[in-house]
Amino acid sequence: MGTTPVKIHVADLHKAFAGNEVLKGITLDVYAREVLCMIGPSGSGKSTFLRCLNGLEEITSGTVEVDGQRIGDPHVNLNQIRENIGMVFQHFNLFPHLSVLKNITLGPTQLKGVSVAVASDQAKKLLAQVGLEDKATAMPNSLSGGQQQRVAIARALAMDPEIMLFDEPTSALDPEMVGDVLHVMQQLAENGMTMVVVTHEMGFAKNVADQVVFMDDGIIQEAGTPAAVFEHPQNARTREFLDKVL
Ligand code: ADP
Ligand code: MG
């Protein structure tokens, strides 16, 4: 009792692509129900880091553990871990030939053996949760970018994950769409989802994050509470970055 479990443990993570080291020793923990926001310039390794968390990139050295299970350990079932980690990308990648409802029910029915009826009921609840209860029969292309991104979030949630990873989920959206998506994410956070969010939305990071990590040049340059990182940045690179984006 009393201790919050570590959901994601990363220690001295290195990742190189053909000798080009992109992650140069990342160490961090994400606790259950925590929101970690990762900020930093383009090319600093944020997406690569997220992809290492669910085994989409093979790591070069170091440790990544999810719920105590080491990614890359041959005895660990990576598919099972991935089912527990939802991922939302900048480009929503919905299946264009499937209705919104089918996009959401595909994973549970195909990967988890959930019946179509049960999956459809759950999908409708998720659509209500993201404010799109009237869009079940719509085709993705008929929706705005912000609506498509909320469908993508509902699709990820349909697998009932314990962890959600977001890679710049609002960067491709028209400004007027951003708020609705951030609102859905904030509600998820308030409901206790463990989240790692790469974002340029500093307002979201300030208001929702438990930890803010500033990444630059493949290294965590600075990490702390939003108040510490945004109001009292210690590192010159952090200050320079924040000066540009705030
Ligand atoms: P960020 O998300 O912070 O913009 P990325 O993780 O996408 O940064 O990329 C960090 C660096 O890694 C970039 O220099 C990028 O070109 C390189 N990189 C990313 N993915 C690959 C890949 N599959 N092969 C080779 N280089 C890559
Ligand atoms: Mg990226």
C-alpha cells in the first residue's frame, strides 16, 4: 500500500540509426496515472523515444520496461504489451474505407476476440466520450481533422489500454480544432490514464502534466514539474527553446 507503481521505466536508453546516435542515454520513470509531457525541438529524438516504449524501434542499449516487463526480452510477449499501450500520431491514419464505428471495433474484434455487438456498444460509448456520438456511420474523409483525431483516440481506447502515447496529436490540425482534442486528452488524464505526450502545446503541458521533460540533441536537458521547467528553467537550452515557443 501507498506506493504508486512505475508503469514505464527507462534507464540509459540509447538508440542509433546506422551509427547515428539519436537517443544518447535517456533515463526516466512514469508512474501510474501520471502525465509526462515531452517538449523539444524537431529532430531531438522525441518520436524515436516514444517508438522505443512500445517496441516499434529496436533499442541499441539500455532498458525499457513496461509494467516490469522488459521490451526486447525474448520471454516477454511484445504483442501483449502493445495491446496495453495506445498510440496516437500526428497523422491519424484511420482506415479510409471503413466507417468510424468499424475503425474503432476493428482492433477489439480482430485482436481480442470481442464480439461485434459488444465492440460496437463500447465504440459508441467511446464516441460519446470524445464528443462524436453522431458520427458512428460517417466515413473518415467526411470528418474534420480534429474529429478524425478524436476518432483515432477512441480507436486507441477501444483496446482498453493502461498507457496512452501521443506524438504531437494536434500539430497537423487547424488551430480551431486543437482545443477539442486537448480537452479529450485532459479528460483522459483526469480519469487516471497514464500518458506520455509529445507536444508543442505548452498550455496543455503546464496545466495537465505531472512531469515535463525537455529533450534536445538526444538528451534530457531538463525535467521537472511544469512550474519548475516553465517558470524556473535551469538549463540555457531550455530557456532558449521556451523563449521561442512561449
Ligand atoms: P523528433 O520527433 O524530436 O522530431 P525524431 O525522433 O523523429 O525527432 O528524429 C530524431 C533523429 O533521428 C532525426 O535526425 C531523424 O532523422 C532520425 N531518425 C528517425 N527515425 C529514423 C530512421 N528510421 N532511420 C534513420 N534516422 C532516423
Ligand atoms: Mg517527432
